[in-house]
Amino acid sequence: MAPTLLASPPQAQNPARTYLPEGALVAPVFTPPAPVVPKPLPNIRIDSSITVEGEDDTTLTLQRGAASTLPDLPLPAEPASAQPYREPTAAEIAEQASLLRRSINLGATVYDHKVSEVNWTDQATGVYHQALCGFDIGLLAGIGGFIHDGEDYSLSLMHSDIEGEEFQQLSHDGEAVIPHVPAGTIRITAGNTPNSIAPAFLYLIKDFITSEKERLITYQAASKKYQRDAAAWAAANPPVAQDETIIFRPHRGSRYLTMPQPEKKGATAP
């Protein structure tokens, strides 16, 4: 049976607005990090030391220093006794169902920023679903969630953007067809959703993108600029390999205070 094409959700009269709190769509501006200041080694007695060679002609030195002067560690707490199993109440079952309903985990491929091939697994049934959406779901990358009708929704989105020419080049025969669906519509292509009607969260996402599109475009542009600036700075300032020294200090009462370990054969001391 051919998938059903839907332009708007059933019973969509006066839907509640889907939105983000004011100030949520503020992308960070990249600021170069401050130079790392080497931390001086503490002036304590060193009882044992091992140095090994690492990459880039660097060394890693492990030292056992004088015992710590911190108070003795408390004894571990007694394990809590196992609670007898009880059946969840109707309210607890309803709350868990609500959490599942408001936790959205999606994967997507976005073609030419116009059509999104979205996939997800229903957390309650474990059934895999797929849909074609006539909007750019990638505009929601990084927002983490939204509010609808006073309820908080969490959103985890992993997506990739593909341009038409790139898609043709990636195809083996050069004749791959880019998925198409009219703008603003949703088409279920896989899964056992009753009557092929898309789940409510897809309509919430569509309404949210429609109402906040300009802000989302601005936010995504700023986010990409941050990534470009950070990558350019990292390329111009590669990390400099340095020798490292790590000091372990046994706690008072540690067995290492009365049972010192021998030096590793062939190791050199600093």
C-alpha cells in the first residue's frame, strides 16, 4: 500500500504554539583559549619514580610522593538492603509514558535543505520508523529540546546535509534519485504507524520550524561560524608536545607506605 501523504495533523484546530524560551537560540562566539600555564610540581619527598619515553621525543614520569596529609578516608557505607518489588502505580506508569512521549531521538539526512529523510525507533514498541518531511529538520541541530503546551520535550538529533550534486557523485551509477515530498508535508515510508499517520512530535517539529525559521537560520549560521573559527584557530595553533609528570600520593594507611614497589627494570629517574 502506498504511503499516505499528510499536509497537516488530524484534529489540528488551534494547536498550541511550540517554542523555545527567550534567549535559548544564542550561539556562542569563539574566543581563543588562554595559554596553558605549566603547573609547578609540589615540593614534597619523592619515594619512587619511573620515566618512560612517549611519542614526539617526550617523556612521561610517574612518581610516588610522600603520603597525603588529608584525613583518613571514611569506611564505605553499608549497602542498602534490596527493596521488595512492587507493581508501579497508575500514576507512575502514566509518568513514564509521558517521559517516553516527550523524549525524541532522531536520525536524518537532509537533501538540499528542503527534504529531510527522518528515522527513529519507537521507545515503547521498538519499531523502526522512517518519514520524508518537506522541511529542513537540520535547523533544529543543537537546540536540545523545546516547549509545547507547557511541557518540556527533549530532542536528540544526528543529521547530515547532502547537496544534490554531491548526492549524484556519491551514487554508484550516477542516477540516484533524491527523495521528494511537497514542502510542509510529512510522508511515512517505514513503520507500522496506524493508517500511516505521522506521530504528533513530527507535527510539533514542523510547527516549531515554521514559527521560528528565521531565528533558527540565524542560530545555525552563527553555530557554523563558531565551528569554522574554532577549527581555524586549532589549525593555526597545534598543540606542542611536552614532558609530563604525574605524582601519586598514597593515603595515610595505604599499603604502599609499608610495601614500597621496586623500580621498573630499565627505567630512568628524573
